[in-house]
Amino acid sequence: MNENEMNEKISIIVPVYGVEQFIRKCIKSIMNQTYKNIEIILVDDGSDDNCGKICDAFSKMDDRIIVIHQENKGLCAARNAGLNIASGKYIGFIDSDDWILPDMYEYLYKNLKRYNADITACTYFRIKNKKRTRVATDGEVKIFNSDEAIKNIVETFELRTVFWNKLFKKEIFNDIKFPEGKVFEGTNMMHLVLQKTEKVVLLPNAKYYYRDNATSIINTDNIKNSVDYVLGFIKRYNELIEKYPNLKEKMINDVIKNSINLLEVLRRKTTKELREYQNDFSKIYNFIKDNEQYINSMPKVKKTTMWKLNTYKKPRKLKLKLIGLMRFFRKIINKLKKLFKKYLKKKRKHINNKFSVGMSDLTNDDKKIFEELHRKEVYILDEFARICDKHNLKYFLYGGTLLGAVRHKGFIPWDDDIDIVMPREDYDKFSKIVNKELGEEFFYQTNSIEPDYTLLFSKIRLKNTYVKEEKFEGRNMHKGIFIDILPLDLFPKKSRIIEEILLGKFNALNSACQTGRCLSKNPIGILLYRYYTLFPNSVLQKKREKFIKNLCKDKNTPYVCSFGSHYRPVKKRVLQREWFEDAGLKMEFEGKMYSVPKGWNEYLTYLFGPNYMELPPESKQINHFNFYDVKFDEEDKV
């Protein structure tokens, strides 16, 4: 960037409160921007730690830094204080527990000029529990006019209603102020900001690091925050509905969804707290009554929804009912805990652990067997991929196999199988054509073909081979070398409690059907498992199939689940749908190219942690086969 291009000042406003451990990193990241003509306004919002002193110290180091000290009024008031003195032609906002890449504002400014835009926005990284994930993007620059931008934040949220990943022309804020005393300011006012623009540009590169802090204001579970969120959606509806009637269903649905979420918060609060917010509950109730007829006509609204929403008429009565119910269930749970105490003390070890073998313990003969096993499995994988490519079916390397492709360009050295996942639609199509397409040396195995094979996913096995797996000993079924093919089913977006109940029910049913051992430590899960064991296995398999099939009616859910995988806790099997939506990306695995999910980085980070590229200690580099029972030229075991 030449000197002439850098003569327009950018004012960067940073509200500061209670972030002593993070503020230094934040300020340094702004000071180190490649775009030098910046004004850094640090607003100490009455912070009761050393933040104010830290800000003053930095202002002595860099004359571009201006510090404002004020009594605590909240983030919105702090931003307004910064706007009041900002002298730049452009405005940026940074949250004080976050940080930015050195070229963020150069990137935003250059593209604002290039596209003659009023606002530019970049994507960002989310930091949560020391894990980094990147917000999904298709890598394209996207340009919106004012109406398109408003539609985007309402319908797809791609642009986001946050202020910290954007660069604004200052004139936008000439007659717009942040709503002091409110949280979720983006819901309250981003649409007003966008109405004053002609062009908004969303850029694909991530330049901002957002720290998803469990103790932050928006993550604090209290009535005020939850009420502000609902009222923010009602305010947005009232201000947009006349000009954008086509957005009515989505805007009302946002109010409904968050009103029901608010009820979850209310049941954990005292009656006194409910009284304090009676006027706000009345506003929510009045909105619901004014739109009751339309809400009842919405296709995705359940019959019980209006009954729940009408609770806002008398929230104190709701509280008393909920307290009674919670006390009743608490007594039952305590009795169950005592009843199953002996089960909770048991240590459960996976049966295959007694066959675990460290790589350093393998003899040369063992290693040759291992290498041959890998070759056979890749041979099966090639046949599978050929069929999928021929019929244009989606599949992805999965789990440890995907990690092997990313980290080793092949097998993890001590891994002994191949895992594939397919979206349910493609999985079902594959199941219908596979027997016509497979070569004669392969066998397609499912629980409908072989009742003694009780897993809920399928395998392709190689005939005239044999591997010993303890869980299948004594069963009348094919036991050749194999690859695993798992279906990826939709999973509903519910409250955390409902999701855990659904997963718990599946875990109990699957344990009874598949392992014959209860894998739950929850007393209700143990009781449910014992109930399921009363049924014959053939009935259980049908129950399991029906449960998964009927689980998710919402085709727009953001979640999918690989029910057949072995990851624990079971909630680890619930994944972001967007990670697996597109096929076409391929990676090398054992010298050949196979499909991997577009969100492979986010998925591996979620499954194995941010350091998944690092090898585990040697003590954990183990496989689970019994190598003395692997045969490559065996009489067919069908």
C-alpha cells in the first residue's frame, strides 16, 4: 500500500472492562497493523481490575492511542463514547478480549476502496476451550446492496450482526447510536446500519480471532440478557416488516424460538426476579397475541407452541408449576441413583483392550502382516470408490482414516481399519446397487443380510480372508478383512437437555442391540438398557432403525450424526452438517486420491483437538487386532 492510499484515518474503538488477562494481546495486535494511519480509542468502562492502568501505559508507548475513563455503563455506552471523539473517516470496533491479524484493516480498507463499498467484513476464527475453528466460507467475495444485506442477516446470518469484523464509513453513525443498557446490540441495530448503505462486501479471508468466553456478557445465563435478545428480535420485526413483508415468517420464527429458550431460563430463576421483568414479559405476550393467527398457520410451528408462549401472560404461575415438577423428578432421580449405585462404581474397559499391541512390540513378521492388511483394505476401498464415482455418490474419509490422510497421507501407522461416512441418501442408494456392482471377491455385509452381524452400519469384506474380532466370536457371519461404511443421519437442533435425552435413549437401545453390555453410567440409561434387553435382538434392530429414521423431521437442521461410530461421549458423534455438505475435495491416501469433507479441519479439531497434527505418545500408539489371527488366503467364511 503506497503513502497516498494510507492518508485516510481509521478510528478503532475498543470498549475495555474486566479483561486484564487479555487486553495486552488485543492492543498489541492493533498497534502492529500494516495500515499505520489509525487512531486507537480505548474506553475504560469503569473496569475494577488493572485494565485502566494498562491502557494508560500503552498510550505512553504509542501516540495513536487515546484513553477514555468513564464509570461503568456497558459496552454500547463505551462504543458511543468512542464514536463521540473519533476523528477517522472510517470506524472499526474490536472487543477487548479478542485480537486481530496484522493486515486486517489493510485488507478491509483496500477492498472497501476497490469495490467502492460502505462496509467491508471479513470472516473470523472462533477460540473456545483453547480450540480454534474457522467460520465456514466458500472462498468467494460476496457483494450486497442494502436490501440484500438485510435479507442476509435475517435469513442466513452469513454477514453476521456483529460489529467487530467490519470496517464502516463513519458517516453511517452520524444519526445512529448504540442502544445503551442493552446487550445483543447487533440484533437491535445492525439492520438500521445496513439501511444507510448502498454496498456491503463480505470477504472470504479470516482476519479476526473471536474468543468465545463462557463468562462474557452474551454467554451469561440471566433473565436480562435473554429478555433483551427476544425484545431485540421484536424491535427488528417492527422496524422491518412494512418494507420487507417477505421476511415475516423468518422474523416471527426468531421471536418464537428465542421466547421458548427464554422459558428455559425462567424456570431456573426466583419468583422475585420474574416480577422485576413483568413489563417485558407483557411486551412479548402482546406481540404473540397480535400475531397468534399467523403463528398458528406457520407450517413448522408445533401444536404445543402457543400453549408455551401464552405462559408469558402469567410467568409467576409458570414458575410455581415448574418448581413442583422439578422437585418431583429430583426425588425420583435420587432414588434411582441409590438403586444403581453398585453399577456406577464398576469400571468398564473395552473388551478389545486386552488385545492392544504397541507398535514397538511388533516383530518383523507382525509388521509384514500389518502392511499386507493395509494393502487389502485399500484394495477394498478402491472398489468402493469406483462404485461411488460411477454413480455420483457422496462419500468421505472419516475419523482416524481422515486424520491419516491429513497427517500421514495414508494410514496412521498403528491404525488397522478404514472408516468411510456417507450422507444417508447416498448410503441408501449405495445399498441398493452395491450387490450388482461389487466384484466377485467382495461381500457386502449388513444386519439385514446377516442377523448375527448387529452393527447398524455396513461393511465390505474381502472373501477368502479372515480377521479375528472378539465381539464377533461364535457368531455365524462373514469375518473377512473389511472397510466400514457409516451412514450420516440428520440430527435435530433442540435444547441441550432434549439432545442429551435423545442420545441417551439411542445409547441404551444400541448397547442392548449391539454390544450386550450397558455403556451408560446414568441410572436412567441403565434402567432403559435393562428394559430393552427384554426384547429379542431382531426386534431391537427394528426399534433402532425406526428410532433413527423418525428422529429428525427438520430437513433444515444444522446437525448430522454418525450413530454407528464408536466415539464417546456419544454427543461427539453429533457434527455440523455444513462440514459434510459438499463432495469434490480430495486428498491423498496411500498414493491415491479419495474424497474428504470440506470442513475436514473443523471436524478433526472437534474430534481430536487443535493439536491433531502432533503424534500421541508412544504408549498410545496401539492397534487392537490380534495379529496371530489374520489370514489372507482362507477358505470363504460366509
